[in-house]
Amino acid sequence: MEPLILKYTDIGINDVARVGGKNASLGELVNQLAEKKIAIPPGFATTAEAFWLFIDGNQLRDKLNELLGFLDREEYSNLDYIGKQARCLILNASLPNELAAAIKQEYKNLCGNTSFEVAVRSSATAEDLPEASFAGQHESYLNIKGEEELLLAVQKCFASLYTDRAIKYREDNHFPHDKVALSVGVQKMVRADKACAGVCFTLEPESGFRDIIHVSGVWGLGENIVQGAVTPDEFLVFKPMLQKGKRAIIQKTLGEKAKTMVYAGSEYANSSTVNIETPVNKRETFVLTDEEVIRIAQWAQLIEAHYGRPMDIEWAKDGITNELFIVQARPETIHAQKNPALVKEYQLERKGVLLAEGEAVGSKITTGIARILRTPTEADKLKHGEIVVTEITSPDWDPILKKAAAIITDKGGRTSHASIVARELGVPAIVGTGNATQMIRDGETITVSCCEGKTGYIYKGELKYKEITHDFSELKLPEKTKPMLIVGDPEKAFSLSFYPNCGVGLMRIEFIITHFVQVHPMALIKFNELQDQAAKDRIEQLTHHYPDKEQYFVDKLAQGIATIAAAFYPKDVIVRMSDFKTNEYSNLVGGEQFEPKEENPMLGFRGASRYYNDRYREGFRLECEAIKTVRTVMGLTNVKVMIPFCRTVAEGKKVVEVMKANGLSREMDPSLEIYVMAEIPSNVLLAEQFAEIFDGFSIGSNDLTQLTLGIDRDSAIVSDLFSEQNEAAKQMMAMVIQKAKAAGKKIGLCGQAPSDFPEFAQFLVQQGIDSISFNADALLNGIENIKKAEVKGKIMAL
């Protein structure tokens, strides 16, 4: 006879049919990874044999089968009634004496001489379907203490095999109800109510990028993060640098964490937990130290290596002992099944009236009728293909959400229930909007856009959009000329990394400064001298959790650069230092006080001339500090630096000296390379001398063409004369390519023309250019043009 109880020390991954996936996984971790110092709370599990003993001992098998025979399998109109009746049958039954005695004895063995709290979790299993996953379908009960409470919790777990969502899940997946059993895991309780808890994916959950570990957490019990009741803290850890012992946390985002879930006192008779307001000081504090994030990430990497696949992991911190624990681990099922070479791209043809925004889940766009739902009991209001708009979702919403074309919630984050379900269903979701249920009218047509980066937007009306499918599996890169990307937005970096490329030929930091930093660096350095009170107030608001305002700039810029560098590691990522014009710099918070008024900013105080000038020298120091952090502290040495708009050789030497003084020294860091933009005729005419200072060139075709032809391409009157294919502009480009090659220096070009005009790509390839960088939407055309040019070059050489 099969045992009724198994300790976790007696369970392995091959026991899924006996104790379900959740318990089998915990047993596997306890047995196989304990020597790796991964902390897992001890426990035991009831087996499938115990469940069938309970069912047959109470003569429930035929009654349940008969009841489920009445289920409306077309509209599921009576699902609520059938589920309630099934659960009543189980809750009104009695645990067999043999099973109750076995549970009590194992509880005593677990507790020793004291009686402590345990977590009681459901783990469904199917003898004939060991590969089945029942994640999130059944109930768990926390903070259970004493034998009688434990026995009741076990019986409640048995009953949760017949929640509405579990019944519907089995129906949808064609699992026979009478073949699925319920194993119950009993585990020593981690007092996360007095500390924090969260989840961890061993890949980036939106793009499926494999070299990231995504850790998120909230104060109190982890249920808040699963339900999406609060916005959690988020941390991105880069695996290759984690293995090298570098500071591998490349991004940190402070969540608002407005609520903390704790165990309810005696005054809450109908609930075991209660959500309380999080104190302001804790909202402004990360739930984990950097050291704790790294420890969780290291454990996650070991777990992933053991299973040989991406994992979805739950962690918790005990507020009494301050110990960290892994409390659950299961295979990640969404991105693991996707073909990374098949990429779908969505593009809005135009934007409309913005109704609300939040965190984007996925990258799709959809349009449809918005349906405001308050609770799952309003399921009959939702028609197939409509968009669910609600405050928050839980597993009880699962049967409803399967009809939805998109999901929008007021609350929640990237790892909330709504986010997880959206990924499973392959529909877009926008979570944590804060006010969608107020801003969107029930029944109105809306457009849900998740293709614009980390932020998702909800627009009024039905907007037109394009859906493009790219299959990169058969695409071969050119033989000689490297196609590279132009990237500015860190939020798109992981998705873009799947495109065929040889790295990033131009990373513009202006996007990071504008969208993530938002503040003029000199306004942070000279904060006490700011005259604009409104700017001071805004800066205080943005930097309030940074005692050192300069560090705010360095951290934000470093994290943005590191995210892009990690996405393309170990390929080159060439980071252009700031090239705002004075009118653009003055638009940053606090910027107006530090920028001169210029008649023609395009030809004024920009690029290299700023870096050694007293007006901006200290601001450039912060830029250098960010680069130094990325390269030396985080270890992302694939980052190269590029200097824009360097007018003279003497200016180039000055900038290199300033960089050296700021810690970016090629003598101290031999792998550091410093490039220069070739965008001024002087860069071309004196290319030999610039080559003595810099390690490579990148042709800025727009500025070089403007300055060669004396044309402002933004002027509607003369813009028709602007063309990179003008013979004078082409001669300038040919000259600098030849001089760079003669000096043994790398040279590339950044611009649109090589993708738009095959003949221009052919011209560059003929000249021997090393690389051409494209915006993502022009990359595939660019690659084809380069390949055609290389083939034509071979033919001409015959």
C-alpha cells in the first residue's frame, strides 16, 4: 500500500504523480540542493493515496461524478452552483482516523516539543497525467497552528480541488475530474508577515530574455504580490556578472508598496489575514538589501541549473530570525515554450486620446469594448473578445479572463495575478493604472497598447495598428559589414536583443536622461543655488530617497546603460556621451538656470565643447561616473564610449584628459575604447590626427551632410536639398572611411539611408566600412541591402 504521508526528505521530482508538482519540486530542492546552502523550510506532504482514502472512505466518488455530470459545458452557467455543492460534499465529510492520526504524528515530528505555525498548501496531481500543471488553481492556508486547525486546513485544501476555477481549468485541458487527486504540503511557516516576501523569475518575464533574474518583493506576506494588490520593488540581476562576482544588480525600481499583508488578530473573525497601510518610511525603503537580492539570485541560478530550464520561484524572509527562504519553485511555462527566433512586432499607426496608463504586460495591441467588472460574480456581463477593466484580479477570475481580449487593472505589478494570466493567455494587459476604472466608461471602445516600452497606454476609440511577424531562424548576417542597432530606450532592449545584430553601434543616453533622470545634472550638483522653487520641489520629489542628489543621476544613468549593455552582452555597445543642445538641456528640470540662450544651438554649446567647460564640467563628471560604474563595478566591459561633435584635435585631447581625471583611463583600463563621431568636416579632413587620439570613428551622416552642404535639414524651405547621397557628402564619407582604415581604426555609420537606399548601402560596403547601425524598424531592410551589396562586390571583383 502507498504511504499516506511523505516527508520532503523522502520526495523527489519523480514523485509528481504521488504528491503533485508543487510538493515534488520542494522535495527535490530539499534533497538535491541542501548542500548548496539553499534554505528551504522543512515539511511533509499527504499523498494521492491519502486523498483517495478520504474520498472513498466517505463514499464521495460516485456523488462527485454524478454532480459534475450536470455541469453546463457550453456556457458554464451553473459552474458556481456545481462548485459549491462539490465543496460542501467534501467539507461535510470526515477525515478517516488513519489519515488524521498520520497527519498529527508528522506534525509532532516536525514541531518537536513545541507547536509552531505551518503553511498548508494544495498540490494537485494526476496519476495518468504527471506532466499536468495545476498552478494557481487551488487554495493555501497560512499561519495554521495546532492539530485541529491543521486537520481542518487539510480538508479545506481537499475541497479546493473543486473551486470554480479548478473545475474550469480541468474542463479546458480535458483532464478527467476523477483522475485528479489533491496532495497537501505542510511546511514550517516563514514569518514573512514581520518582514517581506516575493517572487523570482530566472528570465526577464516580459521578453523571455534568459540572462536576467527578475526579483520582486513586498512588505508582509507574498499574497499581495500574487494578487497584484500593491506595486512591488523590482530588481534585475545579470547572470553572467553574478557568476563573475560583480555587482550584478543592473536595475532597481522602488515600488509604492502601499499595503502590507499580516496575520489578522482575534478581532478579525472572518479572515486569517488583513491588509494594513504601509508606513511611509517603509514605502520609501527597498524590501531587500543588495546582498539579499544577490543571495536570492544565486539560489535561483542554482535551482535553474539543477532543473535545466527557466524557473518561477517564491521566496520569503522571516522577520523574527531575518533568514531568507525559498518556499516554492516551479518551471516557467510561458517563454520556455516560445521560439525566440519568431518575433511579433506591433506598431500604432497613430495615437489617440489617452485615458489611462500603467505597466505593460506583453508587447501587443488590441482594440475592443471595455467592460468594467467589480467582482467575478459579474462574469455574465463579459462577452468574448471584450476587455476586462477591474480594480484587481485573483485566481477566482480565471474562468472569466479566458474570454477577455485584454486585461486592465487599477492595482498590481509585473508579477501580479493579472500579469501572469495575461502571459499564459497571450493577451496584452496593463496593470497598476491607479484609475482605469474611473477613467474608462463601461461599454466604450478602447485601444490597449503595450508596444511602446515598459509603460502601457489605453487610448479612446479604435486605433489602427500594424502587426508584423519576423522569423529570424533562417536569417544569415552579412559576411563582412556588421549590422548594428541604434538604441535609446532601456525598456525595449531585451526585446530588441532577439533581432539579428552585431551589437549596438549607437546608444543615445539622452533618452535615459530625459525619461528616467529628468533633472539637469548641474541642478543636482548645485541644488542649494537653485533659484526656481518649483524646480527645487520637483527635484526633492524625484530624489527624496537619495541623500546624495548626485548619486541619483549616476545610478539612474548607470542602470539605463547597464540594461542595454546586458541585453546585448558580450557584443559591443557604443555609448555616445550627452549631445543635447542648449535649448534641449534647458528643458530638463532645473536646466534653465544653467544654459545660455543661443541663436543657433545646433552649432553652439554642444558635444565635446561642454565636457571641459566650467559650465558643464561637473555634469560630465557624473556621466563618466555612470560609465565607470557600468564597466568596472558591474563588469559590463562591452560598453565603449563615444564623443560627439568634437570640433578640433586639441578639443579631442582635452576631453580624453578630462575623462582620465574622472576615472575613465585607458592606461588603468586597457579594454576601454573611446570613439569619436565623424560628423564635422574637420573630423574628415584631419582624420589621421583624430585617429591618434581615438580608437574608432562613427559617421554621423545627418550632421556631416548638413555641415558639408550648409543645409538645415529641419528647414522646410531648403530641406529638399538635403541628401546623404549628394556627391559632396559621399566624398566626405569615403575620405574618412579610407583614412580610418589606413590608420587601422574601426569605422561605422549610424543612419536611415542605408536601409532606404540599396545603392547607398552598396557605396558604404564598397568603401570598406566596418559596420552600419540602424533603428530597429529599418534593421531587416538594412541587412538585406548590405548582403546584396556584398554579393555585388564579389561579382564586380571577378
